[in-house]
Amino acid sequence: HTTPEKFYVEACDDGADDVLAIDRVSTEVTLTVKKDVPPSAVTRPICGILGTIRLVAGTYLIVVTRKKKVGEIFSHVVWKATDFDILSYKKTMLHLTDIQLQDNKVFLSMLNHVLSVDGFYFSTTYDLTHTLQRLANTSPEFQEMSLLER
């Protein structure tokens, strides 16, 4: 969900009530609940968040807008991110000079080119950042940690 003040990312899991709120001015990230999302927010589905990047115009949020199932590891689905969107935290570009606008446009073009290259994979239930061998040698405490905590 997008408002002029915040981005709200709502999980699609059954029973999930938490919503990630990203302040577009302070860039502060907090957890809130669904009822705090304004009804006026523009809503569209995304598959995940790739991250943020700071360019000339300010901070941008990179989201995955399409995914394709490419396989499974021990019954855990592995997805390939196939399409992205780059969302500006700033509501306007009026604070930029013509040269800065042109530079920002070039950087966005470069970023779009990198995102168009194959190779962005993810799983919401399996740790793709560690090899199976390394995972086998980790402590039980590590195994119990969420993917985010790892």
C-alpha cells in the first residue's frame, strides 16, 4: 500500500496481521497492524522487497513484482524474481537541478539493466544464503533462528 507519507507492506500469509511501515521522509521502518493502513492508500500486489538504494534524487525501494517457481529444495519452493519496480521515497523531483535529474535518470537506467539480468532467486522458507554442508554443521540455535535473523 502506498500513501504520500508511507509505504505499507502487508504479508499475504493466513492470519498475518503485522504490516511493515516505511516512512517516506525519515526512512524509518516499523511494524504496525492492518487497521493502521489508510483506506486511501494505493494498493497493488508485490512478491517481496529486494532492498533500498540511494541515488541522486534520494532513496528508492526496489520491490519484486513478479516471480516464477524454478524448483524445490527439500520441499521448499525456490522462486526466480522476474520483474521489479523501483519506487521513489520522494513525492517530487523539483528539488533537483537539470544535471541531477539527468544523472538520476542514467542511474535508474543502469539499475533497471542490472535487474533485467537473470539470477535473482529467493525462498521464503529455505536459507539459500548458506550451502547445505554449512547448514548441516550449524548449531541447533542457528537452525531455530528465522531467516531474517540469520
